[in-house]
Amino acid sequence: MSGLEIALVGLVLVAIGNIGVENIVGWLA
């Protein structure tokens, strides 16, 4: 994989993680 592909995969994982955290916080609230 090229550096660009690795960077894109990392951004997707971060986005999924942020959405997951927001969903958990919203569910607890």
C-alpha cells in the first residue's frame, strides 16, 4: 500500500471511532 492509501484508511478509522464515541455518549445521555 502507498502512503496515501494508509493515510486514507487511518482517516476512515478515526471517523468511525469518533462516530462510535458520539453514539455511545448520546445513548448514555
